[in-house]
Amino acid sequence: MEEIEAAESGRIYCRHDFTHLMDVARIAYILSVEEALCIQKDVIYAAALLHDIGRSKEYTDGIPHDEAGASIAEEILKRSSYSEKEREAIITAVRDHRGHYVPEEASGLIERLSYVIKRADKESRLCLSCDARDTCKWPNDKKNMNIKY
């Protein structure tokens, strides 16, 4: 996190700090509960807290952060008490948090977790109150201009 925060210290757009990770975790958990997806809270929080961990490698080595993050998450999770299925779901959510999952496809743990992390990542951004929203590279239809959670 220190490497990511140092690399983003001058960034005026969406930072990937601990506050962002916790926002993603809380929103993903709310989505899971509201949509009855039956994902354990600690699994959601693990995926959310790890989903941007690869940003340091993206900044230093040019490796896409989702790919680098999946590799780093796998190393971290080897030392955890999560089951193999849970570890696979968390690693996949980290790798695919910029992916394409939609609720109708979210049948298994892997798909459900990837879906809530991806959606929470996008909905955690409060573009409507961002000082840099007019110069942001995101197209207007992709910006989160609502307060939902």
C-alpha cells in the first residue's frame, strides 16, 4: 500500500488507497446481502482489500494491475486459512475485477464474488463530488454520478 500511495501521491483522479479498498469491501458486502448472493463477509473483504494490490507492479513494471494483483494475492492467500475454492474465488475476483460478470451469470462463488467486486469498485467512486471530474478520462456514461450506498 505504501508503494501505491507513493506512486499516486500527485494523482488528482481516483486514488487506490486504503479508503478505496474499504469502500469497495463495504459496498460489495451490501450488494451481496441485498441480492442474496450468500458470499461470506470475510471472503468479500479479502477480495476487496486485495483487488488493487497489483498497482505497484503496474507503476514500476508496466504489468496490468489485475494480472499482477492475482499473482500477489495468490502468494498472500497461500498463508491463509481459506479453502482452495475460496482462494480461487478471491484470486479470480482480483484478476477479473475489470471483467464482465452480470447478475444473471453469477451462479457460482467465483462468478458471484467477481461480480460484486467489479460492481463495488465502480460504484465506490463518487464522481459527482470529484474536483477532477471535468478532466477525467472516463466517459460521462461510465462516471458514477449517484449516491447509492
